[in-house]
Amino acid sequence: MMKECREYANVTPVAPLLPIPYGTHHAKIIIALYSEKVRVAIFTANFLSNDWHSKTQGVWYQDFGVKVLCDCNDEEQENKAAAENIGGVDFEDDLVRYLSSLGEHVHRFCKELQRFDFSTATVALVPSVPGVHKGNGNEPAEDV
């Protein structure tokens, strides 16, 4: 996959460390950044030509626009704007937390995602990261 992506200057592939063949990252995800939106796509196909051309697959995707900052002084409007954003907060947090598990090289990218409004997310992201972790579930777990 890395070799094939070299043809495209605007594509940056990120592959997790796979120390063993099982119990490793298996997500198939594309996050496409545009100036006015980000597209998150999660699919069942591997990044193999045969998977895309010869097998039945599924895909979910959604576009998220740039966050609009409230420049109002009205506390009621600020509270309403904050309440409307609650729906996507978990999606954004879960997405960034999962991507961060891929290593230091994606942290700058994760910061870039903060520009976008995920409050319209129509799904819940339930990520799973291989390994042994400790934590209370309310904060990023540390590897043991």
C-alpha cells in the first residue's frame, strides 16, 4: 500500500506497527481533509485491489464542516450552541483517541481535526486498540 500511495502527492498513508499477525489494528479508514470539510470513511474492504473489485463490501462515510465559532455575548445562545455540540463530542474524542494510538506521527494530524464540527455525527465510533491497557475508561488508557 505504501508503494502505491507514492504516486499521489496529496495522500499520506499511515500504517500501524504490526508485531504479530493477529490481535493487531484492523481498521480500514480514510480521513480526507478539504479546506471546508473533513470526510471520515470506514469500510470493510482491505486496501487490496481484489477486495474492492471482486468482493462484496460495505462503507460508511460522513462529511463534517469547519466549526463555526459563536461570536455572541448572549449567554443563552452560547449555552444553546454548546448543547447542540454534545452529540458529536464523543465521536470526535473517540476518533482522535483511536488515531493517537497509531503513534506520534499522527498527533499533528489529530490537532488538525479540531477545526471540524463533529456534532452532526450520525453514528457512534466504538474503537478497539490491541494490547494491555490500564485506565478508568474516562481518559486515554496507558499501555502496560
